[in-house]
Amino acid sequence: MIPAEFSLAVKKAARELGFDAVGVAGAERMPEGGALRRWLAAGHQAGMRWMENPAAREDPGFLLPGARSVVVTGLCCRTGCEPARGGGRIASFARFRDYHAAIGEMLESLLDLMRRMAPCRGVVAVDSLPLLERPLARRAGLGWIGGSSCLVSPEFGPWLLLGEIVTDAELAPDSPLEGRCGECTKCRDACPAGALVAPGVLDSGRCIAYLTVEHRGEIPPSLHGAIGDRLFGCDECLRACPWGMEAAVSRVLAEAVPAELDPEEVSAMGEVAFRERFSATTLMRAGRKRLARNAALIMKNSAGRAATGARR
């Protein structure tokens, strides 16, 4: 097929499958790997040792030798901004069935459709493979890298969950979007722990999303107050962004976890009960022990606020 026609057909198929956004990037080596190296040299990866492979991440051909194009897709995960009711808050991206599985299945279906259109090979990637997803999404025209370090879409703001197909098919690439954040610092100002240390630079060791999901061991006492009532993840920098404020959650994402969970219930939950309730959700990323750790911290914070209020 002619590359431009192939690209149009792939985009049409992606939207019919339910993707909110789709674009095409070239698969050449990415200069953004330099920024990743500087980020790693500063130690901003914290305990995420799996990020320490910039040579692989900057080259889509590492996943598929002979790669020529990358199809980049997005699903909007923006939920309503519910007021806290005293429970443990769950970030928007974790309110659904595990997005790795949901997006992965959709991308496998899209790859099957591509193979029917023209002979091609492809590898599906959803967050867990070494790939510079956000720079690729920018290159594919889905958005730009914002002050929060997240991809920001003109239509969906910073709420897109990304997935890719690295393929040897020749597709017509889209044009990248230039940044539109200007002098806005709302995302940085909103971060409870001051993790956004410069525009587009996240210190993971201070990020509540990292601390409540990925971090092993105890959370540093200096950051206990910043955790507040957040049980899994954090949406503060995303909700502060003025882009995508009218965006709605994707029609293909089915809610599986409420906006808040009772920290006492989570703390007392055994391994079997935990797996029965959350096995198909992103909460499995933290596992029962880390979620129980977070729940205990939330209860401690709540008790501290109550004591302070009583003294007043």
C-alpha cells in the first residue's frame, strides 16, 4: 500500500477499535535519549532500575530490527474530580481494568488488521517495554511534553494512556507538535511534594505516584504529610493542567476500582482477598504489602489531623 493510504487506514481502524488518539512516528533513533541520560545521571529514577537502559529506549529498532514506523495510540483516563470523603484516594489511571492488558489487547487487534492490509511485522508495547513513549507520542503529533513531564494533548490534556506498535511497515509519519505550555507553572505549583524540580523534569524520589506504587520499603518520613490520603497514585499535576479540562474518560475503559478505598479495610486485607478483588486492576502493580503500607500511613495522617483539630 502507499504509505499515506496505509496510515489513514491504520488510523481509521484504531479509532474504530476505540482509541481516542492515534498518530504515526518514524522509527529512527531518537535524540531525546540524551535527556533521559541526564535524568538518570541526576538520580531522578529513584528505585526504577529498569529505566537505566537509554540505548535501548532511544531506538525502536531494539524491539524490532528493521522497524520503520511506530503507531502511537492513546486512551483518555480522565475521571470526574470527586471530593475526598476520608478514604484512600485512587488515581484516575488505576480506576479501571489494568490498562496494560486493555490497551495491549486492542493493539494486538490493530496489528492483526494491519497484517491483513499489507504484509508486515510488529511488536506491541504498553509501558512495560523499553521505549521512549512520550517523545514518540510527541513525534506522532499526539501532543507535547508539558511542564509535568507528561504528554499534553490539545484535546485530552495530560490524560492519555499510551500504547505503541513498532512495525516494519512504511507508514506516512505525522508532524510533531510544539509545546504550548508557555509560562504556565500550574502543574509544578500543584505538586504536593515538590517533585517537579524544573519544567518537564520529575524527581521520582519525591513523586507521590512513584512512592505509593513503585517504591519498595518505607516511605521517607519527610514525605508522609505530602502523601495525605492518597492510597495509590496522584493526579494533582494532571488536574491542575488547563488543557483537556472537558475531556471525558474513554468509552472502552470499564471502572473496576472506586475513587476511594477504606484504608482500614485495605490494611486488614489478606493476600487471597486482595488478589480476588484486584487481580485484573493496576493496583496489583503495588501489591498487597505496599498498599497496606500506604493505608497505614493514611490512617496515621488522619489521626494526626484529628489530634491537631482537637487541640485547636
